[in-house]
Amino acid sequence: MRKLLALVHRELLAYFSSPLAYVVLTAFLFINGYVFYLIVAFLNDPRTQAMAPLKLIFGGTIFFWLFLLFVVPVITMRLLAEERRTGTLEVLLTSPVSEGQVVVGKFLAALVFYLFLWAPTLVYVAILASHATIDYGPVVSGYLGIALLGSLFLSI
């Protein structure tokens, strides 16, 4: 287990030491900020149905799906290719870890980074909760669905 955690820690350091992670995070938050603006504009309409705005943030817009199709490959495409390019793949595979531990460690690091992308969007829920009553069941299940959908796409 310690070897797996060491691999996850190593990959997370590699993510956050490259500028690509910050570019992805900035673009992701920009798109989600725009979607949040759409939610607020939608809530200002008096014809709004109850809890209908949650569909916007949890996959109800084309922005969510297009950006997900671009973010997941950016997160995962460098996992093994960077090791091969720098020549550290041979060192990693000859170290006392199995190939399965390497793959699971890289997957878990990508999943942690993906969840880190979604963590700042909890501020949007807090902002909405301070101005309106929110049913937290759909919000929690929406975030759980996003985490599971992300783990599905990351594993593919």
C-alpha cells in the first residue's frame, strides 16, 4: 500500500509541477463559472421550475460534455507517454512494484486531479445555498455521478 501511495504522490507532484495542470484548471473553472452564470440567470427567470438549474451544472449543457471530452485526455495522455519519453519507464518497471500497482497508482493520481478540478465548484453550491434553499440530495448525487463518470472516462 505504501508503494501505491508513493506512486500516487509522485504522479500528483508531476501534475502540479507542470504548467499544463494550471492551464487545464483555469480553463475548467472559466467554463464552470460561465455555466454558473447561466444558472444564476436561469434562477432570475420567474418561470423557473424547482431544481431545474442543477441540470445545467451536472451535464445539462454542451459545455460540460465538450470540456469533459478534452479534459480527460489531457489528464491521461501523459501518464505513460511521459515516462517513456524521459526514459524513466524502465526504471519504474524494474523497481519493486508490480505493473498493476503502476497502473492503479497512475489512475488514482489522475482521479485525484480530476476531483481536484471539481472541488472549487462547491463554492457555487455554497453561494446558491446562502441565497436559496437547496435540496442537498440531488447535489450530492450529482457530484457522485460526476466522480463516477470521470473515473469511467479516466479508466478508458
